[in-house]
Amino acid sequence: MGQTHKQFELIVVDDFSSDDSRQVLSALASQDKRIKAVMHEKNQGASRSRNDGLAMAKGDFICFCDADDLWMAEKLSVQLKTLEQNKQYDVAYCDAIITDEKGAATGRRFSGMFPPPENPTGQLFNQLCLRNFINMQTVMMRRKCLQPGANFDGNIKWVEDWWYWIQLSKRHLFFYSEQPLAEYRVHSRSTNLTQRQGYHINRLKVFKRALKGYPDISGKVRSQIWYHMAVCLFHLRKPKLARRFLLQALRLSLQSWSAAPHGLRPFVRLIFGAARTGRHS
């Protein structure tokens, strides 16, 4: 609540928490008219929670903040000024400071983990079809971004925000700032095997949705998507299927080998070398 810009509504979705969050939230909402509480009667997941929050939003600008992340005090005021001064952009995003599980700064930034593209401002659809570089806590978007069909997908976990940005980027321009306006907390459990496997599985879902949902994707980007799907399958220890996907990437790259996805040639040697030696089989 400690924002320098005070005129806002705070929609908090309690996804059937097991602690005293519901009681605390109800008490806060009764004391501050800016707070609106949504109480799930059973766990619905991150995507449903965000969609429910978006459905209730009345403001002209919308932001996101997960339970364990933080905004800098000036976040709202800075991004409001950015979008008010740059009418052609509908989504503002920026860098974030990385903290550990206890909230202590690690000295790293989100841009170091997920570097923005060379041109991080403007039309980002092609870049976002290949990878996510947008931290959810840093986003502010205009209300007109809330269009039918552009929702968080409950069938996608861990990377559901990525699919949402892809949908928005097809219709809206993004504005990037290097100024960190949020703190992004990284948990040690995110590096365990189950999380890594889930990450690759859900990245595959996003790639498939992009290919199916946007038939006008260029051949070059389509080739890169097939390549990244092959990498995911290789990490999931499915080398035969990975080789099939890699061959499709190669077919799409034949017209211009110099435009092949970055890392494709060494990955070709790696995956077909693995096939010869019997690794991951």
C-alpha cells in the first residue's frame, strides 16, 4: 500500500489459503475502500486467480503483483507517467531486483536472468514467441488490453504469464525501462528436478499454442520455435521426438541456413551425437 500514487484499487485474490490470510484480508478490506477481496472456496490456481482479478478491475490501468513479490514505492507513479506521455504504447514493463527466499537482495537483476531483446520497446510479438523476458510484477497495461480471448490459460503452469504476453503483443506495443520498479523473489525449490521438468513441459504447451493460434508467424520464427521445442524434448529425455522436431526446424531453415536459430548447428551435433552414443534413450 506504500505507493507514492494513492489513487488505486487493490484487488486481492485469496486462492483458498490455509493460514489466516482470509481473516486479515477481510479486516483490511473493511478498513480501506480501495481494497477488494476475492475469496476462492477451493484452490483454483494462478491463472484462474488472475483472470478473476482482471474481471473485477475497474481502473484505466492494470498491474500485477504475486504474493511474495514487491513493488518499489514509485512504481505506479513512474509507469503512469510513462504511458500518459507515450500514447502509442499500451504496456509498460521494466527491470526488477532479484531477492532470495528471505527477501534479501542478491545483487542480480531480472534482466541478467532473462535479458530483454536488442530492441525491447515496440512490437515484440516475434521475440515473445521464442522466449519470455517480461517480469509480471513490473507490468502496467491499459484497460483496452482486456480483450475477449486474451486470458491466462489454466492449462499452463509456471509460464502462464508468457502466453498472456504473447497474446497482448500481437495487438499492442510495449515500452521498456531499465529502471527496476519491483523485487522478484527466487525460491530454491524452483531449481529442483520436478520444477525443471514442469518448466519444459509447459514451455512446449506455449510453443504449440503459438504455432496453432498464429498461422501468420514467419518461416524464420516458426523454425526457431521448432528448434526450441526440440531442446525442451531433449531435456525431457525424449531424444527420438526431439530429433523429429529438430528435423522440422532444419527443413524450415533450408532456404537460409545463415538465418537458422542461434545454437542450432551445435545442438544438431549434440542431439545426433547423443543418438549415436545411446544417451537419453
